[in-house]
Amino acid sequence: MRKLVLGLVVAMVVFALAAPVHAFDCDGISLSDGCLFTATGGDTPNRDDDGYAVTNAGGVPMWDFIRDKDLQALGYPISGRWVEGPFTLQAFQKVILQWDSANRRMNWYNTLDALANRYPHVDLPNVPPHQVLPEDQGVTDFSIIRQNHLALLDANPKIKAEFLRDPNWLNLYGLPIRYEEREVNGNPQGLQLLRAQRIVFEVWNVPAPGTSLGAVGRQNVPDKVKKLSNVIIPDAAKPPITASQAGAATPTSPPVTQPVVTVVPTPVATPSTTPRSGPVPVSSIPGPRTLPRGLTGFGIQGEFRRPDDGRLADLVTGAGLNWVKQQIPWQEVETRPGVFNWGPTDRFVNTMRGKGLNILLSIVKSPDFYKAEQSKVGTTHGRPHSPETLRDFMRVMADRYKGRVQAYEIWNEENLSLEWGTFSQHSYSQFIQLLKNGYWGVKESDPNAIVVLGAPTPTGVVNNNIAIDDAIYLQRIFDFNNGEVFNYFEALGVHPNGGPNAPDDWVGRAHNSNAKCGGGWSTHPSFFFDRYKELYNMMAARGHPEKTVWFTEFGWATIDGPGAPAAPAKGYEYAACNSETDQANFFVRSFAKVRAESPYVTHMIMWNLNFQQVVPNTDEKWAFGILRPDLSPRPAYDAIKAMPK
């Protein structure tokens, strides 16, 4: 993905910024049901005879809608139409318009929210970064949220007056998100900026091309987005067309005067309220299935919700893998009770399924407005107070992705206080209630989807404020209420931990650890890969040998190789003990070992593919990656690619 460099880029194409307000007349080439605007046609051989058509074709009244609008507020068209699910979109210099076919209305697309949610690593020049207001945490009353955001306008009365001048400001611009002042040419208030959900207002208090000194202007944000490849505006929608191409189109059915591009992901748009059907009777929910044995799932976890998701998917399939895992923070999807932002997850699911990959979604992190512990409000982690809220969420999610997502993991490392909260004697029954409701929600909508009990983290610690040892934790939930938990999952998730130990090492014979780490990280079973056998045997001993085991994370950390930090992250010092060659060999051996010794393990999902691309090298996740920041392979990737599947 090309990334724009943040800087004082002011030489934007601005039309009539300081001109009187006037309607959107056809100052290009008239068409039977619209206009071909040549002003933004570009530097092509036909520059006097090409551009972008705005029409009513296909029953989408784009031309009728803009004709009485302010040219200064919209700008000229800069793309053709494209289709995302039930929506038809077209980009103009200052806004992206979105036709909602279901409700027969035109919306202003939340361009900047979409960037923040779907492309968080994209920086646009002179656009303040997205922010979440602390005052919004835990607030569900929209009137309060609205006032919190409007208070940002108080920093600049001039922008405030322009922002509120139109009584329809909320529909036009969305809520204010961030106000910023930047120094330019020695003037600390040289550039004043207000980012809203759909637009950026700016005031230049120093001379700048294309604007008047001290005037409130509106940035051409879609123009900036258009310079990026396949970020919101598809590349296929960008080429201008000629008047003859526009006139040759059939005006009554798509494709219209401007070719329509169908894009697989559904849009982020304005967060929508998804109707929640009531829960079905528990008696009609199917019990867990017995799954076939044998290792068939070769997978990897990554951060795939990125503009280069197609390339990442190709790297997964190129290594001969058939599963991907993505964590889905519940708090990022359900932004207010019953209001969902599915855009990033839609894109991920559509891209991966388009490449033939199976999907495991790991559901984590309750929204603040559902959280059980006040201490977790404003943090990224924590469980919900009422497990029924997870049932509702999983029912909606499984219905949306029925037949496209094959498995759901309910929670992650719930024996760690960071993920769960403070432990007590009630924590084990609370987790069972959470798992039960997650299972019910999934099975209500998609009985064929597999439910995985969220993997505990391997730790020898037993401290209610830190963590509970994984074997002790599972023993307590397995034994609660005569083994009730076994009714609510088909596969047990585990996170085998290699540390600095080879797959065949064990307590008292930790050859790799003794050789390179002086015996460290070798005194407790949780430091070893084979720990998973103990966890399965606990389950089998309680009468459930038929249940399968999924490795939903496993791997070996190493800070060997180019770009590595001088020292490993705190708590992960063993990463200095492993070489990149060790990492590669341990992965290959682990797959061979499981196939030979443990038929009940059916899926092995490695940790991780591309976090070197996502986090700095000081983050512990970096050391586990099998690709470098530029997506070139570490030795482990090549070894995994070459091993038999």
C-alpha cells in the first residue's frame, strides 16, 4: 500500500473555495439522464472530452440529488460509481455519497471513520489523527456523546460558526472528532484543523495556495484517499470515461454511464442497528458434535484487517496453509448497544473466503457499556457483566457469516487477569456462563459452526490478581456442576508454549533450554510444548475423550535476524535463546510430532504471520512473527511452506 507522507501539502485541487455558493449545474457535457463533468477528468489524451458521469441510471438518483446542492460543499466528481453490498457510492472532491437502496435515501459516507476503522495505519496529509474521547467511555446516551463532541468546537469559534451554520450539520459532517493547531512558518496557529466523521475543516492563518487567509475551508479528503490504491475508492472506479462511452451506456440498467465496479466488502458507512431476534428455546439448540480426528487444519493467526489483506492471504495459501485466525474485539464491532460496525470484519471474511481459506474468529474484549468490572472501563480488556449480551452478539455475528466462518473461539486466555479481571471462587462458573451463552448464540444462527473453548494461557502462576495456572483453571471449570461445561464446546483451545524448549523437551530433559538458557524456563510443565497432552488427558479422564483439541496459538519467539531489538521484551527473555533456525526447525518438528502422537489434535494455528508489520520490535509479538516487516520470509515461513501437510 502506498502511504502518503504527512506534511504541509496545500497544493490541492480546490474549486470555487471562496466563490459564492451556487448550485450544481452541468458545466460539462449533458447526457440524457445526467452530466459528464470534465473538470476533473485528468491529464489524458481526451482531457476536453472525458471525466466522470453523474446520472440517474439504474434507479440511483445521484444526478437528481446533487443538482440543488452546493458545488462548494461537494466538489466535482472524482470517480465512477462502485457497489458495496446494498450501497452504491461515488466519490466527489469533498465527500463520498452513498445511495442506500433498501431505504431509498442518500447518505454522506463516513469517510474518515472508515479510514480509522479499516485502514488504521493510513495517514492523510493535514488530517488530524482519529481519537476516542475519554468522556465517551461507558456512555450510551447519544445526546451526551453529541455534547462531548460538540465541545471540541469551542476551541475555534470561526470553525464552530461554519460547522453549525447548516442545521443539518450532523447528517452532513457527522460528529467532531479532533481539533488541532499546527505551527507553520513560525506561526503556532498557522494551520487550524477540525476532523469530523466525514470531513475536515481548516483555516490557514499564513498564505497558502488555493485558499484565502483566515477563511474556513473544507478539505478535499476523497481527493487524498484517491491517491491510495484500493483504499475505500476502488482502483477500478478511478479511470475517467469519454463522452462517447457515457452516451453509449444504457441509462435504464447497470452498468450506468460511469462503469459500475462491484466491491466485495460491505461498507462501514454509518453504524447501523441490526435487528435482534429473540433467543430460540434452549431445547431446540443442538448439542456439541463429535468432530473427525486427525490433523487437517494447518493455520496461522495474523492481523489481516489491513489494506494489503489480499497479499497476506496469498502468503498464507502460498505456504500451503488452509486456515486463518483473526481476533475480533467485540468492543470495536458493537460501538453502542445494538449498533454495529461490521466493515473491517466483512472485508476480512470476504477476502479470506475469496482465497479459499477457512476462518476461526476469536471473540474478545467486552465493550465498556457491558463490562463487569469498573476497573476495566476504558481499557481494552474485560468480560461482560451479563453473559446474555454475548449470546446476542454471537447470534448476530453467526447469522451474518453463516457458511463463511467455520469456527468461533469464545474468549482468549481467560485465566489471565488482564483478559478476564480479578479472579475469585466465582470466576469459574462465570466463565462457564459466558461460554454457554456464546455457544447458544452461535448455534442459534449457524448450527454447523464449530465452537472452541477459549484457550487458557500456559502459566505456572496461581495468583487471583495475576493469573491461574492453565491446568488448575481447566480442572476447576471441568469439575464445576458435574462437568456442565462439556455441553458447550466441540474443541478445547490450547496455547502450547515452547519458550526456549524444543518440541520434544520436557521437565528434567530440557536439552535446548539447558544448552542456550542455562536451564531457565524449564522447571514447570507450562514452559513446554507437550503441556497440551496433560490438558487433553484431564478432559478424557472426565469422560470426554471424543472431544478434539485445537492449538489456537503456538510458536517460538526469537530476536535473531535483521531488524531485531537489542534485547527481548520483558517477560519474554527466552526469545534471546532461540535462533531463527531454531524457530523454523521447532515448527516443522511440532507438526510432525502431533501427527504421529496425538490424533485428537485436529487444528494447529501458529502465532503469528505478520505482527512484525504491525508492532515495533520492542513488542513481544514481533519476536513470534514468521514474516519480516516488508513481508519477506523468515526461515520459519520457508520451512513451513516446504513441510508436508
